Amino acid sequence: MPAKDVYHNVVITALEKDSWLITDDPFKLKCGTKDLYIDLGAEKLIAAQKGQQKIAF
């Protein structure tokens, strides 16, 4: 698993203040026999649309 950089907690705090829900920290992907990691996964419900908006950093 990769190390978190100095901005990791700042990004999480900023997303949470903007009403994002952190769903994965880190976001793990499996590609065949390899494991890949994205720093985090988050989601936020959009009031003007059906469904959810998702991001990954």
C-alpha cells in the first residue's frame, strides 16, 4: 500500500467540508493479479440530478 503524502488529510478535510463522503481510503482496484491504489474515493449526492457524482484522487 502506498504512503500518504502531506496533502492527504488536507484534501480529505476539504472534501468533507464540501459535503463529500469519503468511501475508500485508499480506493483499491484489482487488475488481474496486480493491486492498484488510488489515494481515496469519495461520493456526493447531486440534488439536481438522479444518481450520484463520484470522484477518485
